[in-house]
Amino acid sequence: MRLALEPDIAVVGEATDGSTAVNLAGQLNPDVVLMDVNMPVMDGIEATRELASRTPGTAVVVLSMQDDRATVARALAAGAVAFVGKRQQDGDLLAAIRMAARMTEGGALEIPQTKLNELCEWVKGNDEEVNQHNQGGQ
């Protein structure tokens, strides 16, 4: 997918690793950062956590081949506003980016209630695993 072809999306920067992404976002101050979980130097979860701390006005959408519940929960706990699995449709990614952009303008997070309930129930039952991942354990 070529995001630059979308008339309402402007790609202002690209990074090949999490550390560069954090630094670049600090310089460019984008509305939305699209972050891959698997990145060298600093993984996407840690980079998302850093971005949430350093650039709170920037919304992070996490993209990953690892779309298991633990990875989704870790990304959201790190500060991501949306998670899109790479196996999902291109329209899902575009919708997540646009939703994140609306949030930076004061809009509300839009999560279907069934998905929110499912994720909350899973996190409740797996608190220890999620906390261990968030603290850098495996």
C-alpha cells in the first residue's frame, strides 16, 4: 500500500529503526506515526512507549505480523491508539490512521464494543503476562 497516494494523508518521514522513529517524530511532530513492532535497535513497542512520553500529541498506530492478543495488549499498554495486523485489509489500516488523526484533533477513540470487551477480558485473565512483557521480560 502506498500511503502517499491517499489524498488526505501526507507522509512526512520514514525510519528504519525504532530509535530513529522516536527522534524523527520529535523533530517532525506528526499527527500520526505508523509503527511496526519488529524494528531493529528499539522495537516498536518500546518506541511507542517513548513516543507516548516524548510527543504526547502524536497518535501511534501499530502494525505487525504478530497480531496475537498479547502483542496487541502490549502495544495498547505502551500508548498505541490502534493496532492493525498485517494480514488485515488495506482499508483497515487506512481507517486506523484516519481514526488516529481524528483523535489528535480532539476526536474520540472508536473501538467496537465487542472488540473492547474481548480485549479487556483477555487482559484481565493475562495481567501477569502483559505486565512481564511491558517490563521487558519474555
